[in-house]
Amino acid sequence: MTASRRETNRKFRQDAVLAAAKAVFALAGLEGATIRAIAQEAGYTAGAVYSYYPTKEAIYAEILAHSLHELRAAMSHAVAGETTDEGGLRAAIRAFYRFYRSRPQDLDLGLYLFQGLRPRGLGPELDRQLNSRLIAALQKIAGPLTRFGNLTPLAAHGETVSALCHVSGVLIMAGTGRLKILDCDPDALIDHYLDGLVARLRPAPSPETN
């Protein structure tokens, strides 16, 4: 077997492990998942899974890293077509919202929601790597936000985190059916938030001189 063929087979088996793990995490969460369960779902032995990943946390991190990479790509694509900072700001936040609205399992994955709202992590090093990926995606919001509002780095950081919290809240409320009960449209809530944000940050017009 050639080296390229071996690499192709290895990639196929690794992708099968990740797909199986995603299904197991969706049912059992990170805490309830086991390497044995992931291996069984993939049709492999536990030893075969360990040959790719040392722990279930490493598998979880790999899936989440891929999700965050796709999030950043979606936001970059949305912003690329905009010619103004206001347009870029709106496009970046909408892209973040639409990514997770269309992929609710990725939101659960990113927020560790499988077992409820409790603080979690994958270990200092994996957390650091994944947080850096999230921060890189959020820069797609922070950049046009800073320029549009002429904000200091500290103020821009606060506004970016505020946007993250607002959009995440809408996504969670929509995903759990609470907004439907309240007869509220999540898309309309995001538009309302964006209109308010832009109105608040838009520079005041210069006073006319006589």
C-alpha cells in the first residue's frame, strides 16, 4: 500500500471516529461519553480510537476546533462582500447568528450544553487553543465595530463580548422553544439588536457651520 493510500485510509477512519463521537456527545454529553461508546458507534475497537486520540476530551476538542474554523470561514465570507464598516458589522453578527441557528448541535458543542448550563473545560491547554479560535472568529465583529464606532480597544472588546452574549442568549431561547412560547421571532430580535447597536455607535453628525 502506498503512503498516500495509507494516509487516505487513516483520514477516513479518523473522520469516522469524529462522526461517531459527535453522535455520542449529542446523546451523553462530554461527561457521559466514553471511548468505548465512541468506538462501538464507529464500529472500531477502543484501541483503534486510542491510536488517534489519547482522551475523549481530545476528540471533543478536535470536533469543536473544526466547528470554530467553519464559523470563522462563514463570518469571513459574509464580511468580504461588504464595503462599509456598518455593513461589515451587521454581516459579521448575522453570520455568527445564522451559523449556529442552522447548526444547533454546534452551539451545544461550543457551550458544553449537553449536560446543562454548568462551567466546563477540556483542560488548560485545549481550552487555550479553542479559546484562541473563538477569539479569532470574534475579531470579524470587533474589527468593523471598532472602526464604525471609533472605539478604544477596551470599549470594542466590551461591545464584542456584549454582542456574543446577546446573540447566544437569543440562540438558546430559540433552541429551547422559549421564544415560540413568547410569540417572538429570533431573526427579528437580532435585527432589533443590530439597529440599536448601530444607532448607539453611529458617530454624531458634525454641527453645521454658518
